Amino acid sequence: MNQSAFGLGALAGVLAGAAIGFWWLRRLRPRAGGRVARADDAHQAVFEQWPTGALVLNAATLQIVAANPAALHSLGFTLEEVRQLRFGDLFSAAGLDVRALVGKLLDATARLPVEMRQRCKDGSQRNVEANCYRLTLGEEQVFGVAVNDVAARREADTQLLERHQQLDHLAHHDQLTGLPNRLYLAAHLPGDIEEAKKAGSMLAVLFLDLDRFKHVNDSRGHETGDKLLKTVAQRVRSTVRVEDVVVRMGGDEFVVILKGVQHTGQVSETAERINQALSAPMVVDGRTLVTTVSIGVSLYPHDGADMGELLRHSDTAMYQAKDRGRNNFQVFSPVMD
């Protein structure tokens, strides 16, 4: 369970215990007037409207003396029916008698509840989680039990996890092309370098910059430029292996990470394929566009030991490719600095 779900569970347990206590206190004292009466009504409403199950047990006999509507709905009993039952008639846990189960519930917390089986009026059973509160109100000893449907909690956890994954994907992927973005690269490239170090293999960083893309944007408009970038992303992705990573850094810049490189010829072949793929005409909105790309290459461990060095040296090599007429790739050399 993630931290958000823990927090929500803890809050629910504390408030459920408070609702039970408020209800029992109202039951014990005579009806008052004015502000006190209004407060009593509010406490009763909290108990009755609490969205998860809440039960009150006689501490000596474990007879159920009260249940809120959520508990009655889950169990399928009326209030009159449930008051004829003891806690052990409805709840059980493997290997524990009812007193041991209640003891375990008393030791539990809202963040670490006890899982048990609940028997419903129709004979069905479901997994629930619960914790218990020892309440001394007036001269009476009662237990307040907060019960939550495990299926509902797990569904909420799943929804939270899915939402987190969606947000994480949005944060680490480019909205236009769907490719991983700069944040993704910063989070994963150091780990890729470490893996290459452990495996004793090479890793290549290819820095791509489209040639004369500004001219396309200025002459055809940004909408056409965006469509061209999407086509470029698809072509680059199709030229590399599944395990390799294609990142859009922003604008018309892309980075390709080649993992598990066995020899430098493998890198040169990939860079050449990218040059060829992007120099082929592209049809955007019925018009044929031609673009090319300049590529700079750096290799781990030869050209750098960390992400900063590898990106900087591949960027330097890319500008060498620009200076040498564009539409080519250059491998970093110390003389370029």
C-alpha cells in the first residue's frame, strides 16, 4: 500500500473511532438543549453517515449493541437483528478464537489493521479489515470496531497506483511525440551507465539535431512542424532496437541511447541508418518535405564516465557534423573540445 493510502486509512480509522465515541457518549447522557443538543445531533449524524462500517460491542459479552448504516448494509441485517448477535457470529480469523481476535484487533492500528472474514446474512463471506478501540464512557466499557471492505480498499489502492503511474508517465514523456523526455533521460541514463560498467560493455549516446527545421516552422507553420517532428520520432524509433531508448530533448533535438554495444561498428551502422531514414522525403498534410539530421556520437567509457560528459561530448560532435555539411554523423574526439 502506498503512503497516501496509508494516510487515508489512518484518518478513516481515527475518525471512525471518534464517531463511535461521540455516538456512545450521546447515548449515555440525557437529552440536552441548545448548543449541546445540536452537538449531540451532529455526533449522531457522524456515526450514522460514516461511509465505512462501525460497530459497538459490549466489552464483557461481545454482544453487538449498535451498528451504523454502512455496517448494516454490508452485513445485510437490520439493526434489531444484529443486536441479537455476538461479534463471533459475524467475524472470524483463521487460528483465532473470538477473544483472541478481539485482542488482536485492539493491538492493531488504522495503518496496520487486522484482516478477517465477515459472514453476511445471505451466507456469503467477504474479506474485511478492522481495528478496535477500547472506550470507557461513563461507567460502561465498550469496544468500538471500525470495519473496512478489503475489496474496496484494494480498488482504491489500485486507482491510486494507476493515477500515480499516469502522472509519472506524463511527467517523463513528451506530449507531442510520446517519446521519453529530458526528465526520463536524467532519471534512467545514470542507471544505464552503471549497468554497462558492471557488464563491461559499451554504451553509445547519439545526439540528433534536425537540419534547417526552423525554416520548415517559419515557412509551413508550427502545426506542420509538429507533424514533422512526430514523423521524425517514429522513423528514429523504427531504426533502433527495442532495448534502445529514443528521447526527445525538446525542439528539434533528440537523443538515442544504444545499450550493450559490442563494437563501434554497431554504432556507426545505427547512425547511418538514422541519417538514411530521415533524409527520405516525408509527406505531411499532402505535401512532401525533406529534412536531414546531424548526429554526434559519444561512447562510454571512452568519451566519458557519466551522463554529463557523454551528453556534452555528443553535443560537441553533433556541431562538428553541422560544420561538415550536415546530414552526417561524427564520433567525438578530444581534439573537438
